[in-house]
Amino acid sequence: MLLIHCPYCEEERPEVEFAGAGEAHIDRPKDMNAMSDAEFEKFFFIRDNLKGVNYERWRHIHGCGRFFNAVRDTVSDKFLTTYKSGEKKPDPAKLKTGKGAK
Amino acid sequence: MAKIKMALARPPHEGRRFANTAISIEQALPASRVSLRAGSNELAELTKPLGFKLPTRPGTSKIKSSLSALWLGPDEWLLINSNPKTVSALMEKLDTIKCSNVDISHRNTAIIISGKAVEDVLNAGCPRDLSLDAFPPGSCSRTLFGKIEIILWRLTDDRFHIEVWRSYSEYLWAYLLDAAKDTG
Ligand SMILES: [Zn+2]
């Protein structure tokens, strides 16, 4: 079974305890009323869905219950790193060799 | 006026027990439970009513006489109180602190499983590494067992407390029994 490191539980836990929650680092608009329909559509529905390295939100739903962020390669299903919500987006160039790579 | 009669929640597996040479499964004694949510600013204040510091290291627990606190998340603990005399006093004290304290006594029940094959039987339904290095006595965690969510708490090397939603406990009991038949 795939193991995922939860940054709140501070350990690797089985994949089945987690749920994916879509793309990460999407800022909620400050004033939705001022948005055009096209802008709202872009914020609400349009996702990058890249083949390769993606920044994603995950939730440790059957563990600590927390949402956190992960960098995952969608081709290999390899988690390059995970980090707490609110922390800065890690630099992808440093990930493959740097800390957090497995 | 008629006297009010209180309904008692009987433990679902009262009187049932499984035991062979390698494993023993039984209903845990009745206890009251509180789901406690609190931010880091309130932790110091909670020390007084609880009588101890809440564990803040992930996956650890604290027992002091009849009261136990299990770390479930960065702002979430499960309190288990086995002394019925202190339940309401503790709740009243918690009510005065900025935290969420919800009585979940009737939602949860618990099964105690012990014996030399305890890790094998639990691993029949739970995907976690339950070796003593990875999950030593005192460890606790919300996790999965088959199709249901449980809270697993290791009391000693070969004894676990499994906290489960009452309506799921029949499934848990049957699953554990099935796994236990392969031992002993
Ligand atoms: Zn976690």
C-alpha cells in the first residue's frame, strides 16, 4: 500500500486514510460580487490538471482530519513532498533531489 | 407527577466474550466520553480542570486515574472518563473555557482486545504498522478497520482499546472474531 506522510501526524500513514481534495494554492477571491462570470468560472471550475508534477490538497480524513498540501507526480503517483496548509509552495526544482524526496 | 426514569445505554456486547490461548476479546467497561477541540492558546487553561497537560505530541495519550486524553489531531482530543461521579463536574468546568466539549458518551463504545496474537488479529482489518517500534504502548490514532473508522489505542504491549461508533460495533465484533478464529 502507498504510504503518505502527514505533516500534522508527523509520520507515514496508509493511503486509505486519506482523501484527495483537488488542486492546491487556489486563492479565494476577495470580492466575488465584483467578478465577471468568466472570472468566476476560471476560479471555480478551471484547473491545470497537468500530466506530471502537481500541487494538490489532501485530507487525512481517517486520521487527524486535517487538510494539507502535497506535491505529487501524476505519472508515477509518487508524492515528492507534503507540507502544512498555509506554508509556501515548495520550489519544484529543489524537490526531486532535496529534502522530502523519497 | 410520575417519577422520571432514566434510560440507560447498555454496552452493546455486554456478557459476550471470546478467548482462546492467543487472543481475548471483550466489551470495555462503560465510560463517558467527550470530544474536545481547543486551540493552542487554551491549552494552559485546560490543565486545571483535567488535572494534567493535554498531550501535544501526535499520536500520544495521557492517563491520570479515571481520566484519559487521546491526541487525535492538532486541536482535537478524545477524553474518556470511567468515573461516573466526576462527569458533570468536569463538563461544567470545561464549559467555562473557550473550547468545544461535546458529550459523545452514547455515540461511542469500546472493545478490548488482548493476547499474544493481538497485532495479527488487528492487522486483519487495519492497515497500520502495529509493531512496538511504530506503535508503542500509549499510542493512539484514528484509523480504519475494514470499512469502518476506529480509534486504536495501545494500552500495553499486547492489549488494545478500540473506540468505535456504537452502531458499527457489531461489524467490528464480528470481524475481530472471524480473524481471531485463525489464532490459538
Ligand atoms: Zn494526520
